[in-house]
Amino acid sequence: MPVDELDTRILRLLIEQPRTSVREYARVLGIARGTLQARLDRLERDGVITGTGPFLSPAALGHPVLAFVHVEVTQGHLEEVGDALAAVPEIVEAFSITGGGDLLTRVVARDNGHLEDVIQRLIRLPGVVRTRTEVALRERVPFRLLPLVEAVGRASDTTRAAGGRTR
């Protein structure tokens, strides 16, 4: 089942007020607690909600430098290198990609010297051919999903209003 208008309202509350109780969410939304819980369970089961933990700031944890490191891998070693990347604590995300490289990592560091040390560690991994690094200067759009959630909810409502057909 796609995300509908009520799901969108629920997700907005979860994003904007993450430390509120289910009882309070139900009150704000004007729905029964059981209805809300059933919706939350479905959203989790469908993989829409993937976690409930706090969002942490690498900068506040002493790692204000953010870089994106492209990693080129010897053919046939993608899994091995991917597993090795998971052992590097400064790598906060890694993706298989198309284009200029095989993997894209998001790396945080204490300073530029520490970033260089992390990159050198990556270069020494078996199966890594080369890396290319881009240092982030300033965050322009912070990670967010609410605009996407709202767009999906609107599209679902439009489709439903058209009798299941897209316009």
C-alpha cells in the first residue's frame, strides 16, 4: 500500500517531533492509538520507517571534516573491499556506484591530516586500485526526507482521487 495522506501526517510528526509518545502523536493527529500503532507497524514492515534512533553529528563528535572518497576496485574484489570498508570507523556510508569509480564513501575526520591518514588506509586495502577525494566545504541541503514524503503522499492522493489512474 502506498503512503497516503494520514501516513504523511504521521511521518511528518515523527520527523519533526521524534521524542513524542505514541499516545501524544495519536492525540495530535486526532486518531485512535490503535490506528496509529497499526500504521506505524505497517510502515516499519514495508520498510518506510527503518529506524528510530537519534541522529548524531560527526562534527560534535570531534570529526568536522567531511569528504566523499571514490574508490576504484580491482575487478572481482568489490565484496571484499566493501567488507573491509565496514571496518573503518571514519567511513559513515559506502555505496556501489556507476561512473567514475566502483564505490563512493562518505568519510568524516578530525582534520585534514586525519583525513589523509584514512585515505592512506583505504589505498592500502587489498583490491583498491586508486581513490579520488572531494572535501565538502559547506552543507547546502541537510539530509532530509520530509519533502519527499509529502510529494509521495500528494501523488498517492492524486492517484486515488483519479480512481487509481495517474494523471
